[in-house]
Amino acid sequence: MRDETLAIHGGYDGESTRSAAVPIYQTVTHELPDAEEAGRIFDLESPGFHYNRLNNPTNDVLERRLAALEDGVGALAVSSGAAAVYQALRNLATAGTNVVTSPELYGATYTLLAHGLAEEGIEARIADDCDPETMAGLIDEGTRAVFCESVSNPAGTVIDLDRLSELAHERGVPLVVDNTIATPLLLKPIAHGADVVVHSLTKFVGGHGVVLGGIIVDGGRFPWADHAERFPMLNRPEPAFHGVVYARDFPDNAYIVRCRTVGMRNTGPTLAPFSAFLALQGLETLAVRLERQQANARAVAEHLAADPRVAWVRYAGFPDHPSHDAVQRYLGGRAPSILTFGAQGGYAASLRFFDSVRLFKRVLNLGDTKSLVVHPASTTHRQLTPGDLEKAGIPADMIRLSIGIEHVDDLLADLDHALSAAVGEG
Ligand SMILES: Cc1ncc(COP(=O)(O)O)c(C=O)c1O
């Protein structure tokens, strides 16, 4: 099946009730068939559903569908994108080790890496720029993962994943990629060497601003058994499961089986089945929403670029964007519908713009059917120091727009009105 079809039908065959929509299994437990099968389930010899912190039939469809879309071997749905980032990294990094990361990251990811992981004894090595060589230069014996956003939020930098995965693999380290902004319909990181892909489903996949969720997808290709010293957790007997050795006993999907049976079992950031259902509803229309959002975003970017009240515009679809070539190579020329700009008059003018929009929603989200506006330096990235902001590619006057699927003329009219207010016209 092609992506557009997979997004609607993947991972679901109508099951025993022949329900055309994926049913919501609102249950905590499933009956254990008998003591023998229960024992097999607890020894990880049988995959059956038993307790819904770990697995649920509705979530299972979402996991299969996203694994198929991302060319992965398995997936784990979690309660938010932040949970996906955290669980994905903690499945590999333990106290005394480090994670190497690109600097252009969503604010909460940045703070998790810069501060949160340190409390658990894990060092985050944040590169000075998004160049793969810069990041790879930080890898050493203690490195457990290289992490980046395939398309950074909000700067829109597209990482050279082919080169980064090559450099990481040369050093025996897996690449973990947050593919939230691109979605698997624009970019498949695993095809470019990534080993693990994470998403906030809260954004484009959910798409309507009604559900928080996250997913971790296992590419299934990293040779964990060849790096037993670096990844003891996947190569030594797991005491909680009678000595299971993940890399030996689950050679095709060791990473994601451990994520579920250790990370999820022990810490429990479960996605509610109703949330999985909402994410599945969103996924069904993702392809058509993306097309409309991208067309609207291009029209908005061109309109802003031609407006003398605008100081600068950064849109990955423009030839002057630093990632313009990478957009052709990695995204097939389809620039995401996120763009940033500054109003003439700097910080104060940009804030006046922010305060004056009527149709655009002042909302801390992106990828919605509705057009959204945010001022990152005072909100999503407020906790960053001026130096960190610069590293993350966020000037103080930056306004971020996430373009929705409204009629474009209504969007342009709202921008015109808010720009007038920004520069003190009328
Ligand atoms: C790129 C990216 N990753 C992760 C997250 C965190 O996702 P959530 O809000 O679902 O926890 C976000 C949120 O904006 C994001 O933009």
C-alpha cells in the first residue's frame, strides 16, 4: 500500500467484529487464557494483551500503522511527544553515559537534554551547529545515541540524515530522530539511516488540536549484539524477565521490545485508547491536510516576503533558506507549513503583531487545521538563555506561524490587519 492508503488502512483488518472504524478498547485488562499461557506472556514468549499499561488493541493498530509508514519493525505509543523523546533516549542512555544532540530543538526537548537528563547522571552534548561533522565530533566511548529533529522546530533546518547516520554508525552509535515536523509522509528517516524515530502525535498526525500523544518507532537495523559493551541493557540477561537477552531473543526488534517491557512497564506513560483512536482519525486525513497546509504556507510566505512591513521571512520553500537544497533532497521539495518572520520594528513590533491577530490563534501547538501563531522567545523557548536561543536559531523578534487549512484569503487579511497594528499604521 502507498502512504496515503496505509494512513487509512494500515495495521487493521476489521478484527472479529468487522467494525469498519478501529474500535476503542476501553479496558484495563484482558483475561488470561490459562496459567500456562499467562506464564508465557510474562516470560515474553507470547505477545498477548494482558494489562493495558503495556499494550492495548486500539493502540496496537496505531503502532502498526505508524511502524508501516516509517518503514520500522515495530512501535510503541506513549502519552505525549515529550514521553516519546524521553523513553527513546532512556532506553539506551544510563547514568555515566552521554547523548549527542543537534542544537535546534523544541524547547521542552532542549531543557530535557540540557538539564533534565543531567539529574539522572546522563550528559547531553549539544553541538554548536547542525552540521553532521560537528555532532559526530562529540561522540566518544560513552555516547549511547545521537539525537536530532529531522526538520527543526522552529528554525526549519533539515538535517543531513544520510551523513549523520553514516558518521554515527562508523562510531557504533545509533541515530534517534524526532520526525514530528516532517511526518512520515514527507520524510522517512529510517530510509536515511536512522535507527529510531519518535513523533509527537499531538501535532500534524492528530492534526486537530484535540489529542496529546507520542510514538517511538524501531528501525530494527542497528546491530545491538555487535556493541555489547556500549549497550549492556540489550545484551545482558534482564532480571525482570527470567534472563531474557533482548538482542539475542528479539534480534529483529530488540529495541522496541525493551522500550515496552522495561521503560513502559516501569514508568507507565501509557497512551489512553481514546487518544489512540483520535490520533488514528487524524492520521486518516494527514495526506490531504498536508497538501492544503503547504499550499497555504507558500502563499503566506510569499505575501509576507513582499510586504515592506516585514523585516525578514524564513521559509524552507524559498531558495534563500539554508536548508532549501535539503528540502529538495529529503522532503521532495515539499516545504513544511511552518514559517517564521520578524516585523519591521523588532521585538516590540513582533509582540504587537502577536497581540493583534484575530483569526490566527495564539496557541502553543503546530500542525493543526487552524492557523496558529506563537512568539517562541517569550513562550515555548522562554527558558533558554540568549546564547541558547541563538544556538537554537531563534531571534528575539521571531514570530512562528503554523499554517492551517482555512481559505488563504482569510489568512492574508488577518496578517495584513496584524501587521498594520505591529508597525503602528491606522
Ligand atoms: C518537534 C517536537 N518534538 C516533541 C514535542 C513534544 O510533544 P508533546 O507536546 O506531544 O509532548 C514537540 C512539541 O511541540 C515538538 O514540536
